[in-house]
Amino acid sequence: MIMGPNGAGKTLLLETLAGFRRPREGEILFDGENLLDMPVELRHIGFLPQDLALFPHLTVEGNILYGLRRRGWEDREARLRVSELCEAVGIANLLKRQTTTLSGGEKQRVALVRALAPGCRLLLLDEPFSALDRSTRREMWFLVKELQESLAMTVLMVTHDMEEALFLGDTMSVMIDGSIRQTGARRELFENPNSVEVAQLMGIRNLFRGRVSRAEKREIHVRCQELNGTFVGVRPLHSTVEFVQGAPVTLGIRAEEVAILDEENLNPDTENALSGTVISIFEKGTSRILLFEPSGSRSQIEIEERVGRNDPRAIEAGRRVTVQWRRESLLVLPEPRGGFVAFPPFVPSRGRD
């Protein structure tokens, strides 16, 4: 799985792997074989582009058969292959339909079968589900997972959607400005991004500037003027960054890792705790987002918490509370490339929504 923002070069990378573009230098290695000078049709790579590229003048069956016939499949074998794959993805009843009459989800399935039909050792997916509604998109996620396992096939997919990347990816790479910034298991990238840029793509919205006040073997203390406090984080495992006293850093705190403390049992020496005011509350159905402003600060911390049907706490905008996060959940990140930028990237309006 390759995840990155729009314009990162994800589509260009897939087109190069498929053979539609040629790099200026370097090699394209797959299973130890250099594909650089290999024709597209001999690479045995399936490619599903963003726009699907279905032929509007052909039926569903005609679209899928097209690639098989171009590769010299006999008609009987080709039709059997189409029938088997269409049955597997649930579109056997659509074979005689024109593609212009299909829904978005049906078109996605047809395009997926067309990419798989000739038989491929690698399937490239270029954000194929981004235009689908949430329900249909999740159906396609499960379908891709099932096909990947049943066909024992390598799939390389690009996306800018973190949820999609975490659901489908086993190994993930983050691509920014044409370069891979971090690669690893999905859980590793989610929990331990190695830079501010990667942290933002991993959904971390609370980012604040600070300086290292004390660096120990297993923990780092950071003074953050924006939040008017000093906070403790765990030194990242396998990190190559040397955090020294006085070094500029960025603190990252996941919104869902910030907890509102029980005032009755509050310990004044509680680590990584801040008192302040709830500025705004935004309901999201099963969860809600609170914007919290620490005392003596003009910065805001975003908090996301799940809400039960009979939630006993009636927190409202304007209420004073104390929040806290565990040291294990505090990310200490090196200074961004090009120096600090303003965090957070927006200033929410005050008042309750």
C-alpha cells in the first residue's frame, strides 16, 4: 500500500511499473527481474486506473474479453475465465449489460475483473474506490481482500485515504513530493510516524512546537510554550533522530488519545495534564469532537471521544475541565523540513455548533 496526498506522484509510479512510462534512470525490479525494457504485455501486470477506462460501446462481457483476445486467448477458454471471475465478484448477471447502464459499484467490479482476467502476478490499483459512496467502498475493500487471498496475488494500491490504507494494507509506504518518506507495517506507521508530514497523513491533528528540555535513555521532556507546559514522551524505538537538550521538535497528540479526567479524583501532580476550557463541541453520531483551550494559551487541542447512548457526562462549551494523555501516546517528532510551520493548520470559530 502506498499512501500520499494528491500530487505526490502515486499515479506516475504505478504507470511506470505497468510500463506506460519510462523512468529517466534506474531499474524496475520484480522478483529479482528487471522490467525496464520489457513490453507492457509481457509484464503480466494488471492495472486498474482511477477513471476505470471501460469501453462505453461494449457490453460488460465485451470489456472483459477484450484484453484476453488481445493476448491470444481462445474464445472458449476466455469465456470460461470471464464466467468464473464474474461469478466470484457477483456480476455474472451483468454480462450482457452496457457499461453505461451500471452503477458506480458495478463499474468498479467490472473494471476489477477486466484487470484480473488475463492472469497477473501483480495487480496495480490507482485509487479506484475514491468516487464511491462509503458503503459501496467498504464492500469493495472486502472484495479485494478476498480476491487477494483466493488468488494468492500481490496487490499494490495507492490511496490518500488513511482508513482505506489501514484496512487494506499489510506493508505501507508514505509518499510525499515524489519520494518515499517511511515504510513499514501499517501498525508501525500508525503508531510511530517518523516525521510531521507522515504524522499528518496518519490523522494526527494536534501538532505543537516545542524544545527538548531533557533527554534521557527512554523518555524525552519537552517544553511547549504554545500549550504553556512541559510534557513527557517515550523515546521512539529504532529512531535515528538524536534528541538533545534545546533541540526544536514537534509534539504530536492523537485526538482520541486525549482524555478528560474525573475532577473528583484529580491528582495535582498528574503527568501530561492541562486545565482549561472547552471552546466548541461537534457531534459525530457515535463520537464527538471537543476543542479545548489550555489556561494561558491561545492554542486549541482537538479531543475525540466516543459517546454512548446514556453518556452520564453532560460536557458543554464553556466548561472548565482537565485533560491528560499518556506518555506512550505523545509523539516527539523532529523539526519539519524547511523549519516549523503553523500548527494547527486552522483556527476554529468559537461557540458551540
